[in-house]
Amino acid sequence: MAIFVNQNTKVMVQGLTGGQGKYHGLRNKAYGTQVVGGVTPGKGGTDVEGIPVFNSVAEAVAATGADASFIAVPPKAASAAILEAAAAGVRFVVCITEGIPAQDEAKVYNTLVRDYPNTRLLGPNCPGIISPGKCNIGITAGEIAELPKPGKKNVGIVSRSGTLTYQALYELKQRGIGVSTCVGIGGDPVPGTNFIDCLREFQADPETDAIIMIGEIGGSAEEEAAEFIKANVTKPMSAYIAGVTAPAGKKMGHAGAIVSGGKGTAQGKMDALRAAGVKVGQNPTEAGDLMSEIIKSIS
Amino acid sequence: MDLFEYQGKQYFARYDIPVSPGGAADTVDEAVKVADRSGYPVVVKAQVQVGGRGKAGGIKLANNAEETRFHANNILGMDIKGHVVKRLWVEHASDIDEEYYASFTLDRAAKKHLLMLSAQGGVDIEEVAEKDPDAIVKLHIDPVDGLSAAVARTAAVDAKIPDKALDGVASILVQLYRCFTEGDCDLAEINPLILKPTGEVHALDAKVSLDNNASFRHPEWEEYRATEELDAREQLARTHDLQYIGLDGTVGIIANGAGLAMSTLDVVNQVGGKAANFLDIGGGANADVMAAALEVINFDQNVSSIFINIFGGITRGEEVATGIVEALSRVDLRAPIVIRLDGTNAEQGREILKNAGIPESKLVSKPTMLEAARAAVALSNGK
């Protein structure tokens, strides 16, 4: 088991003929992901190293049965690409594009909620999702993800930051702890999938025994997650929040990572998570150590 | 990007939001010219992006050219909480009957636009929210639907805006919402929104924050970028297109990824040091990017050690190492580097650094983030 994706997920890449799409799409395929097609308007009928390219998402879906999409197109084109995938009935859309205007994101999010409730958007501005050994959609280097181990305790990861997602994968690999699924929800103000969506899935996933959550300053997603954890998550968790020392009023690299009006501080988020029973580390390594202890205690 | 008041007012004017007649001035003579044109009495206002301008003496009323000259002369060059006043906004002083508050932001939790409207304006809205929360109407707007004139009017009624000001306020709300959405603002705020004895409603102040991600469709923002309050380090970083924020510590930071960069600042702090900056060099840490990053760090005279924190995912360790070696041959650094290189092909990367013949006084490699932070802080403290 895994959440959102598995070995049967069929992925098409919107923007497969572009630099990013080609590089990461081929890497995903080499990892073992079923990358069944690509979409680039005007380039239908061609192929990228054997992967057929279509003019539209609808054509690609009809021809390949793709149920997931990987969007790697520039910010200007990303909103339309997401909505095109949703309109074609794609169930799971991963958008790695960084730099989409917040107004566009808010519109896309609410359009999906209203008109395409069966489509889940992951991102934008996220590293993607990997279920080690089964499916890798996005830019995560597959080799740093430890395979889930049958008969042992495995961990689910959900994170707002790309590099800290890798760091979390690496911390677990160092300790030989298997990963069920690792989801990067992205650092933008209006993510399509939030912590709670992932926590709900991890809680229900029989392969996931414990969860690591990595948050950062800005917004209130971690506080809302803490409320959800208190009421709904029984699996043990460790967490790390980046940005304790970030100055107020500055966007720290991610569009959503900003402390404004005294709200969205790392301290507030850590307090909320601790109050929900989550073990919070002061740095990613400590969060890994805490997870090690958790795994020992439940094994 | 935060706009100055005068820019916010100019931005408002693009969306037909009424503001007082006035203009920006960089000299005393210009201020008097603008005042003559706008009609006395005028208000002379310091243009700095910090609260409490009035208390600091940065906002003055002038009844004639002589008073304008006097106040402009005092305010230009004034230091308000570390911000030196270089520009004034001079506008015709309005007669005020009532003061309201209006703003649009994105409510990240609700994932909808949020209108906040109050009949109690002209004061700190946070204070109103605390003392009298019912005095603020909060209305969520679905970005797909937008804000209609009818809904705007209902909000104004709910906020107890008096009848005589309803039409004016409702119309400004619709225009301000257009400014917020089409103008790609993170925040569009009017405080105070005033009712004049003549019955007109208009914006007496403007607080606008723009979404940098939307700059590709706003060529008109170019002039705002030119006046952004950046320190010399941030200016240099901008010329290299680097994600840099200047801080006041002594450990220069270079990391790949925003989350990791934030985390690096935290870890340095945990082991007793202080970061000199936030710098995210992103995914592809090639020699050009690394050299540019080191140049910016080196420019900061407070930096006494440099902590390069790289986690190779897609970025490979050997590429990063090669980049650093090449960058070091181009930039003559004042401070020693501590590097933590981890992830994909990290061992090969460390090998390259070891064999590059860089003396240990210039570059030390540490296996973990914590150890590297400790070493960088110790070096920074002269140990």
C-alpha cells in the first residue's frame, strides 16, 4: 500500500518535451514509474525516447489510460495545464512549477473544488510524491528513498519544503527505516493538497506505521494539522518546523514562508504540534532521531 | 514587494480609486511646487516603509509655501526607526468627517479572498480586532465569483457604514478588489478610508504589497523594484538573481533550497551563532551560481565564516564540489568555509574537495549539518 499513488499509477507528463519535463519525466520512468505519455500542444505524434507525445491531455488519457499527471511547465502556462488535466478526468495532478501568481492559484484551487472534486492537485511549487519502489512523480531523487520493509515498521513523510523532504528521506535511510510514501505539498500559499489531506491518508494506510511532518513558517497549516492530529491521528509522529530564526515580514525563499503580523511563527507551530502529542525536533536530524525512538518503541 | 505610500496611491489611481491630489518630491523645492499645485493646506508625509511616521514627526500639516518649505526641510533626511527619508509625498489636506477601514488579502486557511471592513478606521486595525472584534466585518469571497457591487454594499451595511457613505464605500470596495486581483496584490489596504464633509469617500492612505510571482505580467512594476529598500548586499544579490535576505550575524550562509536554507539559519542559532544572511542557491549549484553566491557573501564585511550547506537530491555532490573549487579560483575570500555536503554522490564530492589542494585554513568539510554549524560558529568567533 501507499497513499495517492502506487505501482499501477499511469502518469503522463505535461511539458514532456521541455527541459524540466524531459529530464524529470525520464528519471521517473527510469525509477520504474509507469510514464505512459506526454503532452505538448503542437507536438502530438512525436515521442520522447519512446514515450508518445499528444497534443492534449484528453487525447493522452484516451490513448494511454493515464490517471495521473506530472506538470512541468512555466508559471504562465501552469494554471491552464492543471485545469486541462482536471477537465480530462485525471485523478491526481502533481505540479512542480514554482512562481505561479497567488491569484491564479486561488482561482485554480476553488475551480477544482467546485467543478472537479475528484481531481487532487499536489503542489504547485512542490517536489512531488514518491512511494519507494512503486512510483515516483516529480523531482525527488529516487535513490535517497529507503524501500518500505515488509514485516517492519514504515514511515510516511509529508513536507512543505523540497530539500527538507530529501533531508527527511536521507535521515530515515541512514537509520535503515523504510518509507511508505513521501509527499511534498509545496511552499506556496494555496497548496492543492495540505497536511491534513496527507495525514488522513497516512492514518488509513496499513503500510504506514508512523509519520514525519516537516513544516515551516507562514500561514496556519501546521496549527490546523495539529488540531486534526489531536482528533484523528493515532499513529505516532515526529516533526520539524523550519524558520525559528526567520525575520518577520520577509518571504524566506518560498512564497508562503512569511511571518506577518506576529502570525505563522515556528514557535507557535511547534507548540501546537507538541500539544497534539507530536514529538518535535529542533532540527531535521533530531526529528530523525525522534522517529528512530518511535520505531523502536512500536516494533 | 511592499510599495511606498505614494506608489500605493499611484497604483490605486490606476484602478480608479480616488486619492487626494498630490505628488512625490525628493527636494524642498519640489515639495513646494507640488504643494502649490495641490492647493493649501497640504500634508507633508515622509515616505518610509515603517509604522509610526506621525509620532516620529514625519507627517506635518502646512498652510502655505513657507511652512511647506520648513517641514519638507526637516523631514527629508530624517531617520525614522533606521529608515532615512529620501522622498516626500505632498497632498492637499482633506477635511475629514469620518474614518473607515478596508482591506483585501488572501485567507490562506480558507483559501479564499478576505474582505475586512470597519466603520472604525484611522487607528491600528489589530487593536480594533482585539478590543471590539464585532466592529470588523470579515467576508470571504470565492476567487472564482469575485466581488459584486451588491455584495460590497451589503458588507458596507453590515459594517455599519452610515447611509450617506454607503454608495461611495461600496464603489471603492469593488475598485479595491479589482486592484487586489487584477493588480496581483498580496495586500491592498486603505486606512483610513475617509468620508469628507462634501459626501465624497476617498483613500487617505495606501498600503499595497505586490506578489512578486506575478511580475511577469506587470511591466509597470519595474519602477517599484527600482526603489525597493534593499541594503547594498541585497542590491548585489539581486544583480546575480539570487534569493538573498541580509541579516545581522557573522556566519555567511549558502544552502540549496528554501527550507534547507531556513533550517541552516536555525541550526547556526542553536549552536550559539548568528547568520549573516539567508541565501538559497536553488537546485542547480553550478560554478557560476556558487561564485556569485560567494561574491555576495564576501561583500558582507560582518561575515567571519561561511557555512555552505548542500543536500544533493537531483543536484549531484560532485557537481557541487566542482562548482565550489572553480568558484574559489575566481573569488578571493576573506573568511574560511565550512561545508556540509550530503545526499547523492556526496562522497565523490568530498573527495574532489579534498584533492583540490585547498588549505584547511580556507575550507573544512564536516559530515553533518550540526557539526558543520558548530565548526562555522567556532571559526566565526575566532576559534
